Amino acid sequence: MRKIKYPYNNVLEKKVFDKKYYNLIKDKLDIDIKKLNYLLKRVDSNYNIQVLLTSDFTKLIRINESIEKSKYKAKIENFFVKKNLLKLKYLYDDLQPHISNFVMEEMNLKSCHYCNIDFVNTFE
């Protein structure tokens, strides 16, 4: 796996990077952000959608543990799942191309950081 160089060197630059990422995703979310933030604040006063989108993996584990223990778990999960007749579709499915483009552009990635392959053909 190749090491990824993040486009920030200090806390202020990280905050700018996180804000840019959050604004990109926030504008594409098809959910009631105020209602979700209200539920997240009921779990922990420090939680909101921006924290969910920009936290590191370790913090996300702690957030998940808190949500799992809360009585708001099902309501929070419903914001991220779109149910239709045939299958469940997750909010991430719609956002993945935007997230991918952001990461590729902001981190100047030209290939897969796991395997260093520039292009992958899919087979069905």
C-alpha cells in the first residue's frame, strides 16, 4: 500500500480541508440535516453531521458505539438508507462519485493507493 500525503500540515489547514469536504457533501445530501443534527445531539452534545463526515476512524468508532447504545439508533440509521421495493440503497451510493473525485483532486492521487493500479476494468 502506498502512503497517502494529506494536503495539510497543521490543525488550521486540516480544518480548511475538512470544511471543504463537508461543504461538498452537505450540498449533495438529500436529507433533513437539522433533524439529523438534533438526533445526533441527543446522543452526545458534541455530535453533528459535520463531525460524522470529517472525523478520523478512531473517533468514528466511539461515535458508532454511542449511537449503538442510544434509543435514537434506528432513527439515525434511517437517514442513511433509502428503501425501495427491490433492495436497500445507502446514501453513500449516491455520494461515492463525489467523494472519490474530491479525494483524487485534493490529494492529487493518480492511482489506487492500495495497489498502485491506474485503471481497473470491471467484469460482470
